[in-house]
Amino acid sequence: MITELELDRILDTWLAEGAEHVPAEDLSLALRQVDRTRQRRSFPAWRVPHPARGRAARFSLGVVVTLLAVSASWTAIRSVPQDIGAVSIDALDFPWAAGELASDALAFTAVMPAGGPEAVYWRVAAYDRFDLQGWTQTVDERAEVPAGGSLLRGSAEAAPDVLTKAVSATIRRGPSIEGLLISPGTPVRVDADARVRTLGADAWLAAVEVPATTYTVEARVLRLDESGIISPARLRAAGSDYPGDVAERYTAVPAAALGPKVRELLAEILSSTPSRDPYDIAVAIESYLRGPDHFRYDVTPAPCDNASLIECFAQTRSGYCLHYASTMAILLRSALPSNPVPTRLVQGFLPGERSGTIETVSNRLAHAWVEVYFAGVGWIPFDPTGGAIGRPSIIPLDVRPSGPAVP
């Protein structure tokens, strides 16, 4: 273990002069210590301005993952594929952890149109790559978009118009949230200059960077609450013939992700699910994880040594939204090895408190959930987080109990 001052010196040297000016042994030790610091935190270590916190706790996960390319020893330790070409890797650029945002402080307010959708899940970013302890975006392009321009130009992200409805919201973000667009659905336009992060040849949306503190975003929201529009029958009929770019981007599972307990969990769920249709498997996994008898919701779960985040969750049977959502995503990617189900992890916020047309969302409502790709339909959300008295899923396609939301 190196001291905090030594760690700061090593990281400062790397940032200022490059990896070639840091002895390989020192860099390896620093990377290990950053990883240990990151694993002690509830979520991966995004940048957190705090005078008492050293470099290891403040370092962005994006920086840590970037360092993988210059440290062979780190690659061996983490067993994460490194053949990512020239893309950059991003993690969410503000503190989303239960320990950082679990407060009643204001995250943002949203002015919604009269008669607008209720119980909105607020989207911020989507992640394609699981790295054993968290998620990253393997971003291929960052496109500058002027105020009012199309955020989805050249992108396959938008669901067919018949399955969505337009909604706008004026967002005013609080002091703890910075940098990324908050939207009630898939963002289409924003009245502020923006930079769009996309993945792959089909320009799948990862996030939209918006420096402005107040802006109006136009979005398309899935018509999930309208009978017959997006039905189980439609999703079952979608089949599993996925576009090549989707299959390439959203089905990878690191070799070390599935430990013995995760494999047992997947086998147990599949044994009670005769259908091998992707939709039925997704519902089965979501229902199992949400079941009050299987897992316990806990913002300070017990740590596990040398285990992936989902293996630790399967061992301890306790965790919070990141654990639930990560487990569902990787189980879905692993359930049908010959044709994996494309999934991604989404971060944002649970619905806030609505008074008239103004919705107030606190930091405590920061949340993570799962989206599953269905051909001809697009990305459909599922929320597997359970451990409390029944709470509704995002997608009301089956009869489910209702109750308070749990971030």
C-alpha cells in the first residue's frame, strides 16, 4: 500500500507528463490502489470535488479505464478485453453513488406540459460495456450540435414514431448535477449547444453533454401506458434477428463476470422459465430479482474479495440499483449463448414529486435500470430493482403490484 501523498504524486506525474515518465512498478501500484478505492465506493468513482478526498477517490472511472491501455499488469488483474481500437471510454461525469447523491438535496426541477406523462423515468446516459465492477461507454464519436439541431441525426436510436409520443420539459439542474442532459425520454432536440456521444456505425446514443444549467429538451417517450401499443405479443413477435451493430456492441460478457453463484442464479431462473423467447426471459429475470424473498435492497452491501459486482451480489443477496440492473443485464446477455440478447444499463432518476406542472427530483432518486433491444421496436426499459414492498416496473405489460419507488 502506498501513501496518499505518494499516490497523488504518481497520478499527478502521469497527468502532467504521460505514463512513460512514471516507473512501471509505481504505476501498477497506483492503479491497484485506485481500484481498491473505487471498489470501496458504492458506485464507480466519478469525479467528486471534496477537499478531504485524495486522487484515488476523486479519479474519474473514465481516467482509470484509459490507464488500462498503458498497464499490462492491470489488464491481467482485471481480465477486461482491450481491443477497443481508437474509441474513447467514458463514465458518467458526476457522483451518482448512493453515498454521494443519497440526500434530499435538489437534483433538478422540470416544468412539464399540462397533461404530460406521469411517473417519468428521467434518462441521462446509457452504457454498453460491463467491466466487472461498473459500466463504461465505448464512445466512437462526439458530435457538436448547435441549439435546436437534431441530436439523433444519423442515429438508429429512435423507436418508430407510432410507438412513441412527443413531450418537452424545461430542466433546471441543481448544484450537484453537471454536464449531461436530463431527458424524460429519448432526446430529440435541446435549445442549447450540445455535444452528442454515440457508439458504433448506427450511432447509438450514449449521452448528451450540455453545459447550460437551464434548457428545454424535446423528447420521444415510449407509449408504454397505452394498451396494445407495445404489448407482450409485439415484443415476442420481434424475434432475435438483431442488427449486427447492436449484437456487436451490447452482448459482450467478460470472462470473469460469471462466477459460480451467478451461474447458479441463471440456471435457477431458466429452469422455471420454459420459454426461450427473449421477452419472456427478460420478464422472468426482472420478476425474480424484484421478488422480496430473493434479494435485499441495501445501499451499503457487504464487500466481496476478487469477485465481480454481480457475483458479489449473487453471493451476498444484497445491493442497490446498480447491482440489480447489472445482474439483469449480464444474465440476459448470458441466457442464450448462441444468440445473446442485447442489453444496456441506463442511469438517470426515478420520478420525482409533481405539483401542477413542476416536478422536483432529489438526489436520492438517482437510479439505474436496464434496456433490452427488440428488433423493429427498439430499446425497451425494465427495472429489476426490488427488495422493498412491491413497486411497479417501468413497463406495465403484466399485472404487477404497485407501491413506492426505491432508488
